[in-house]
Amino acid sequence: MTEAIKRAAIDIGFDAVAIARAEPLDQEMEHYRQWLESGYHGTMGYMERNLDSRYDVGNIVEGARSVVVVAKNYFTPHKHDSASSGKIARYAWGDDYHDVLPPMLDALCVEIAEHAPGSVSRRYTDTGPVLEKQWAVRSGLGWQGKNGNILRRDIGSWFFIGVVITTADLRPDEPMDDYCGTCTACLDACPTKAIVQPLVVDATKCISYWTIETKADVDIPLPIAENLDGWLFGCDACQDVCPWNRFETPTSEVRFQPRLGELALDPTSVLTLQPDLFSERFRRSPLKRPKLGGLQRNARALISGD
Ligand code: SF4
Ligand code: SF4
């Protein structure tokens, strides 16, 4: 049954799949609480909520026995010009994974129900109180790199994670070894020194947090604005330098190809974008998340910090 479900996940289009027992995340939760207590989550108050569900997926799906964790590669063979301003993080070049992954995860839930009749499953992809990275580590989908991202030797860290919590009793996998070794490339490359120690990212120093997660009326602090390094939306600096990303395995998903071939937006032209054009142009794009106001705030910070 486990093998059939894993084969189905690959047939649906996922690039990797691994399974963990649905046990409470004791040690992981301790680290997560410490991270919250340090205030590293900034204004992302939702991360403080539903801690019981984050700790134990049995509080989400009663009788949960297994957590199926999948990876969807989004790497496309394009690169930023290092001197360019207005850079968009790679994950946001194409369509929003919040639109692409759920139907695939739904198809996986159907497969699980077929192979484990009577089972109940729920899927998540950054859409609820599920510690997806911790489950990725538990299941052996990958290891957590010093930059906090989950890594695999075949597709590096350029992938989205999906999770299915299920009452189906599946055979778990072994955790994956950690292949970071003595490398510190990501810590050294971070323009704002947001990786405060291996595996610990202080979001309040991270360019991705400031350019994606904060509200439009919140100004980007000067020490961050002065070190945006050309990033308008998100930041890939700690992934671009990772040696495990050198293999550059391309995705099979055409929807992750850069829309209009754009890897960056001229910050000056962002400032003159009209709301109706913004809505039309970025429909089903991750760039709609900070809304036009947020994107323009980022553009202003980029221009004034240049
Ligand atoms: S995303 Fe950018 S700012 Fe954030 S930790 Fe990585 S390199 Fe640093
Ligand atoms: S850059 Fe080096 S230390 Fe950082 S995640 Fe990659 S392998 Fe690990």
C-alpha cells in the first residue's frame, strides 16, 4: 500500500515523496517555541497560534497515523543578472504554488483513500498550522540546511513542500543524513546577516520577510533597505550560493516558468503601476501577496537604498 501511494505521488507529478509516523513533534516544538520567544517571527502573529496542532497533527486529523510529505521542484534554467535591481525570488517567477499544488495534493488524497479504504486525509501546503519543514525532516524528504531550507541532493532546495495527514497506516521512511558539512556559504552570503546561527533565521532581519510578509504601510528599516542587494520581492541569496543547488534540475511544471520571461521588475516602473493593471498582470502570481502598495513600498526602499 505504501509503495503504491508513493508511486501515485510521483505519477501525479511530485518529484519526491517520503512518509513519517504521525507522532508529536516534541524536540522540534521546543526549538519552534524558542524561536517564537526570541521574537524572530516578527509580526507574523499567526505563527503563535494553534500550537497544539503544530505539535501534534492528531489534533488536526483525529486518529492520524501517517504524514505523507511531497516535494515539487520549481527550478527553471534562468538566472538573475547579478547587477540587476528589482529582482524577484525564483519561487515567484511563475504561477502561485498555492494554486498549483492543492489539486495535485487532492489527487494524492484520492489515491490514499483508494489504497486505504476508510482512511481520512487532509492536505496542506503552507495553508495551515502544520510544521511542514519539520515533517520534511522527520519523513526523510530532505535535511534542513543551515539556511533553514529543506535540501535534497537531487533537486537542492528549489522545491515546494506539500503535506498530507492521514489515518492510513503507512510504512515510515528513515530521516536523511545532513550533507551541509563544514559549509557556511549561506551564512556568509546573507546580505542582512539574518541567519543568526546555523538553522536559525531571524525573520525580522530577512529580506524575504520585509518584502513579502509585512504590510504596505510598514516601512522597511534602514539597515535592511540599505542592504536589499537588488531584491524587490523575496530573496534567494542563501539558496543561490548553496552547492547543492548547482545541479539545477529543471522542473517539468510549465506553470513555474517565468511569466512574460520576467525575473525582475524595474522599481521605477513599479511605482507607476496602476491598480487594475497590477491585478490583471499578477493574477495567480505570488507577487499579489503584498498587494500593489507593498510592492511599491519595496520599490521605494530599493530606489532610496541604491
Ligand atoms: S532569504 Fe536573503 S535575507 Fe533571508 S536569510 Fe536568506 S539570504 Fe538572508
Ligand atoms: S549553503 Fe552550505 S551550509 Fe548553507 S544550506 Fe547549502 S550546504 Fe548547507
